[in-house]
Amino acid sequence: MDTQTISIIIPTCNEEAIIQRTLQTLLAIAGRSEGVEIIVSDASTDRTPEILSGFPVKVCRSAKGRAIQMNNGARLAGGDILYFLHADTLPPETFVDDIRSAAASGKKAGCFRMHFDDEHPLMTLFGWFTQFPLMICRGGDQSLFIDRTLFQGIGGFDETLLIMEDYDIIARIERCEPFHILHQQVTTSARKYHQNGIIPLQVAFGTLHLMYALGFDQESIIRHYRENII
């Protein structure tokens, strides 16, 4: 059986402070394997494009919005498996083999568990909960791998959503295929918790989840986000 190719797709918007580290880490890991490409879908107005030009990655300019950016990146992708990764999240050292092993065993879509780059007990607890198959424990920071054919079959990300696009696509995946949580962990930045405070941010996120579950319109959800999260 041929080795499945992987396209890593990273949406960026004004990530000049962190994108260099992320790409250096990814290239060091992905460089050990054949058949892995990195695509950055960029909507930045800072120095991010200049930094990207120094790396052997595909770059596409895009309108702002994660759903839009990730779909645009997916259109450039040639991989059998699409792997969506946030710019401030680093995958485990074994992520290429982990994803390929999952795909070889019939897993069409899933994510990794997560921990934060902050050892505060509450941050550790939040990460610990990501092992459970509950929608409230999911999020784009855990990254997402999905079979290309499945992604196309469900229509990709919903570009009408400016927020909660990750929960929406997981819900649509689960109508077609099981969604799998791999044992290994990604490491994601705790910068938003540092900026907003651990408890206030978690309360804000919980409220967003509740609003989404209750069917609030996007304008109301986005307004709550902008009024409560820096």
C-alpha cells in the first residue's frame, strides 16, 4: 500500500511573533518523511508574509476568516490527508506517523489530545479534559486531520461561520464517520489565557459553547466574543 501524502494547512493572520518558530519546528519534523507539504493560508497585514517567504512552504493569500483561509489552503493541497493546524500550536514529534497509522487503520478524521505551554494546574486540567469524546472538549487548537475525499464530500468548512467553524465541521464529520481522538498531544499556546485571565477566558468560552448549542445567530456569538475576549 502506498504511503498516504499529507498536506499541513495553517491559517495565519498577523502571526509575525510566532510563525517562524512554528515553521522551523514543523519542517524539522516533516523533513524526516516523504510526501508531506506545508501550506500557509495568510491574511496578514504585518510582517508574516515576509517571514513566510524565507521558508520552503506554499503560501496563498486569502481573505480573513479561518474557515475561508482553511478552505483556500485545502484547494491548493495535493495530499490524501488534510491536516489543519493553528499557527500557535505545535504537533507531537510523531504526528506524521500517528496520522498515517490512524488513516491506515481506517480512521477518516480526528484530532490529538492537547496540553498548554503553561504548567498552571488549571491549564493542565483543561488539557486533561481533551481526551474525552465530548463536543465541549473539542476545539481547533487540537488540530484536525481528515481524509481529503471526506472533506470534499461534506463541503469543507462553512465559510458563513466566523467563529465555531471547528465545532461545526466536527459535527458534520460525525454524521458520516466516527471522529477519533489520538493519544498523543499537541502543544498549544496559552497566550489568550495570559491576556484575558484563566477563569474569565474559560467562562467566556463556556458561554460561546452554550450560545452555539442553543442556536444563537453568528452576530450574537461574535459580539460576545469581541466584547469579552482580547
